[in-house]
Amino acid sequence: MTAKITKITAQKRPGRYNIFLDGQYAFPVSEDVLIDFALMKDQEVDAELKKQLLAADANSQAHQLALNYLSYQLRTIKEMRTYLHDHDVGADTIEKIIVQLTEQKYLDDAEYAKAYVRTNMALHEKGRIVIDRELKQKGVAATEITDALALYDTETTVENGTKLAKKVWQRQAKLAQRVRQQKVRQSLQQKGFTGDEITLIFEQLDFSVDPEDEHDLLDETAAKIVRRYRPLSDSKQRQKFKQALARKGFNFDDINRWLEDHSE
């Protein structure tokens, strides 16, 4: 059974058109479909052509949806597949769009991985381990990740790790030297720097502190903590007080000296 196109009208949405068959509204199509199939008034539409038009329109809408998603930033194939699925695009259409975008070079996981590595190198905040994990979560293949991470040379890794370590060291100025160093190491580990890389980074850093500053910090910290554990004449309270300061990074010799100096 065939029908005849009796009218084609533009929708309020740019690039969308309504198709009327035998005087009745039938279905909408995109401008691309209108052009590709050369639709016009009085053209006959059978069931097979209608099926093709609907499939082509679904593909066209999905393609535009994908392009809008890509307009904000690069995406991986896995991210695109998930995005289209979440927007109720059918599985067959999704795969067609993936093929189209890959052929058009809009989707390229290898280039995405390289761009991702370069960006993180410039931001100075992540080591190779974290970048590797994040790229795997985005669906990038292991070989493509390896090739991309080759851009992140040891010199840049140490330089970035050193910058991060200095920031952490400065932020922890209220802690004793030993704990400050631990915080730096933990932060580098969390950001994805390896043990060997951290060793190289530590060689670039000066963790020395002024003994007088360390003494003043102990004095300030102890004065705050002592209120919690009065009276210090009680052995249990005294031990808790020492442990609290030790957790802040002060050694027991300095703590004992402080107690002697503040025996009152």
C-alpha cells in the first residue's frame, strides 16, 4: 500500500520537517533526510520507503546528539556509547553512529589518550598510575594507553611531582616535620606517582626546618592539646597527651623536654 506526500512543513525546531501523507500528518524527518531522499510533494511512499525514512531520521537525530556531546570536549568510544544509550538511542543505531564518527575522526581513542596525557602533564597534578586507571575506566585499550603514557617522560614526571610535593609541604606547615613528609609521600602516592618516581622527587626537595620554628610549633600544639588531658599529673592523661603529640609528628624526647619545662 502506498501513500502520496501531500504536504511538507517546517517545524519550529530548526532543521526538522513534518511529512503529511494523503492529507494526514505521518512522521517528522530531519533536513538531512529530506535532502538525501529528495522528498517532495506528490512523491509516493510505500511501506519499505517509510521504514527507510524512519530509520534514517533516527540515525540523523542520534548523529546530531552525538555531535552536540562532542562539542564540549573529546570523548572516548565507550563514553559516546554510554551517552547515546542513556538517551534512549537503539543499539543498532548507536553502532552505526560509532562507525560514522570513527570514520569522520570525531572519535579516536588513541588521540584521546594522548590529549588526556598532555593535559594532565600541563596541570602538574597526576602521575602515570592514576592517568592509566582513568583511561581504562574510559574504555581506552591498554596498547593505546601505553603509547600515550610514553609522552610522559621521567623528567616531566619528576618536575610535576616536585611542584605538587612543594604545595602539600607548604599546606601542612602546622604539622611537625616528620608528619609533613608523610603527608607529601601519601599525596604523591594518591596522585599516581610510583615509588621510584617519589624517590627521585624527594631528592629534589628540602625538608629541613628551623629548629626554633619546630620548637615554637611544639609549644603551640602542646598548649592546645594540654587542655584535653588535664590533670597531667595523672599518668594515663600524661600518656594520652604524649601520644597525641606523637601523632602530630613530634618525637618523644622533645615532648618529654616540653613536659619538664612545663611541669606546673
